[in-house]
Amino acid sequence: MNKKLLLNILALLFLGGFVFADGEGGLVPPIDIKSLSDLIDAIATWLFNIGIILAPLMFVVGGIMFATAFGNATKIQNAKNLMFYTAIGIFVIVLARSLVEVLQGFIK
């Protein structure tokens, strides 16, 4: 299995199942990934975008849990924990994205 085919297969698995015909009977992935560095960047970007979308939603869920706790100490603590761990998750997502940028500098 050649390297380009492997990268295309990984790109399709991680970044969607849509494939386009190139007019010559072959299939072309919708994303132009030519190297391992491009694949890492595409996967990291996808995960970063998912995390950035989910983080504010988790803060809203934590706020709703907090508002509907009605003084129950356990529910209040669960809401605080959810918001705290969401903040840690945002930090990890941003740190991971930065780490990918640094690793790409070494690969290229």
C-alpha cells in the first residue's frame, strides 16, 4: 500500500466519507492531504473545532444544573465540577493545538 493511498484512507476515515470522481475513473478525497503533517493538522483542526463547539454548551449545561439545584449541595457541587472540568478541557484543547503546531515545525 503506497503512502498517498494510506493518507487518503485515513483522511476519509477521520474527516468524512465523501469522495469525488476525478473524471478519469478514479476517486479523489475532498481534502487535499499530501503528507503526514497535513493529516495531523487536519485531524487536530477537526478535534479543536469539535471541542470549541462543545465547551460553551457544557458551560450552559453546568449553569442550568446550578440554577436548578435549589440549594441541594450535591447538585451544586456537580455543576461546579462540570464547569471546572470544562475549563480544564478548554485549556487542554488549546494546549494540544499549540503542541501540534510545534510538532509540525519539526516535521516540515
